[in-house]
Amino acid sequence: MCCFSLKKGRSKIILHDHILILGWSNNIYAIISELTKANENIKNFNVVIFSSIKNQEMQDLLAINLPKNIKTNIVTRCGDITNPKDLA
């Protein structure tokens, strides 16, 4: 797999038992905080965010707005949430 597709957030998700959030809004930080609290008993809790926003922009916004010690693995992917090929 090309490193450019990883940077753009277009690679396949290989995680199992994750929560998928489709789209982006300013509420995403509260949603992630609540999901983290609700699943704090799960080791290696994973959240995937799939949005039309560029991957690096999502990662930057999450780094700025979430606590540094959050115990949730967050994976971001970029694509069209209305396109079945992107969702696959």
C-alpha cells in the first residue's frame, strides 16, 4: 500500500470491534468523551471517524480539542459518507 494513501486517510480499516462515526461536527469531541467514559472497561477501545474532511485536518483538530491522556484509539479516514464504494 502506498504511503500517500495512508496520509490521505484512504486506507482500509483493519480493526475489529470498533465504533464508527460517520461525518464531522463540533459535537464530535463530546461524543468521543462520552464513548470513552462508557467503554472505559474495554481494553484498546477503538473509534473510527469517517468524514469528508481531510485526514490531517481531522487529526489536528482532535489533537487540539481532546485531552492528551484519552484512553481511546482514534482512527480517521477521509471519503464521501454517501458513496458505497468509499464506505466499503
